Amino acid sequence: MAAVLSVNHLSKKFGNREVLKDISFDVNEGEVVCLIGSSGSGKSTLLRCLNLLEQPTTGTVLYRDKNIEESGLDLFHYRSKVGMVFQQFNLFNNLDVLENCTTGQVNVLKTEKEEAKKRALRYLTEVGMDTYINARPAQLSGGQKQRVAIARALAMNPDALLFDEPTSALDPETIGEVLKVMKHLAETGLTMVVVTHEMQFAREVSDRVVFMDQGVIVEEGKPEDIFNHPKEERTKEFLSRILEVGV
């Protein structure tokens, strides 16, 4: 199985504080990898390093065997291929739903406007937001905004999507609709890296679960192994604590 992303001995410091320490793992074609762990364990920082929203201090990230920090990489093109769905949606408030899903295609991919609209409508339909094409983000619920953000990322024809706690800003009623869309995407074979506190989603949908604590990967494996037979004490403590409170 070919690796879409390879992380090799990556670390990240903010001043004297080291938030990622010697991280190494691969994300293979068609694989869903869920990153779990307590808040502050480095999960979101790792995701931002994968997208170069944060610059790694040491180590490398390879996209299809090419170092993403080497000169000559078109960062906009790379981010279209390794897209990101944020906690806070990051939609353009001055654009309607359809425009939010076409502007990246037109400006980055240089797609013709009519073709961009067709692609946008296809993915808005897929996430159940095609009837809202003329709405502005301010008129949408959090769950609707996140579904538009997912459609926008999909319209860029990505190789992989990174999800940074995509349900954390949502109310309980709308979490389910976003997770349903993500489950469908996983079934289509889209390569996904998901930072999540939704343990049931990680258990059901991921091919591999990576548990992080204090900036290191403590344990990784198949969901049934991590959730049912964790080997490391820190993993056991985390899961017993988080599953107890039903997070």
C-alpha cells in the first residue's frame, strides 16, 4: 500500500516548549487514521504541521515521497491535494455557499467557472447542502457550515483530507449529521486523518488509531486492539477516563 503522507522524526517547539517530540508514522492510500488523546497532547499541532500551517522544527513530512518543505513545492497546490477541515469552519462570510465551494477551484486549480459550479454542486449534494447554495454562512447552523466546509475541501479533488476536531464546535444535535458525512467519505476510500474526541467514530470508522500524550505517540494500532486491548498504561488510563464520562 502506497503512503500518501510519511512523517519522519518530526518535532515542533514553541519557544522552549516542545509540543511534538520525534513523531514518525505513515498514512497510506485509502486509510482512515484517527488521532486521539487529551487536549494539549499535540494532535492538532501535528495536523497543522502536515498542512504546513505550522513549520516543523525538525524532521520531515513527505507527500508521495516528496519533502513538502523543499523549495519548488507549490504550497497552494499541496493544500488542495492535502486539504483541511477546521474546527471553526473557516468559511468566507461575504460569499454564499456555492461561491465558498468554487473560489478555491477557480483561483488555485484554475478550473473554469461553470465546471467549478458543477463540481461544487456535486459535493454539496453529497453532504446534503445543495438546497442552501444561495445562503450565507451566517444563515447556517454549525453542522451545516461544517458540511459546506467538507464539500469545499472535496471540490478541490484532494488526495487526503485532514480533519481537526470537526465536531468540537457543534451542538450535540448536529454532531451526528457531520459524522454521518465523514463515515460516508471513509466508505468511498478517501484517505483521512482525523483528530477527534468522538471515540465511537474512531472505533467504527478508522483503520488505525494513534494515541498521543504529551507530544509523543504512545501507542497505535487497529481500533479493536487500542480500545479493547491497549498495551500501554497511559492508553488504558486515558480510555478508562474518557469512556467513563461518555465523551
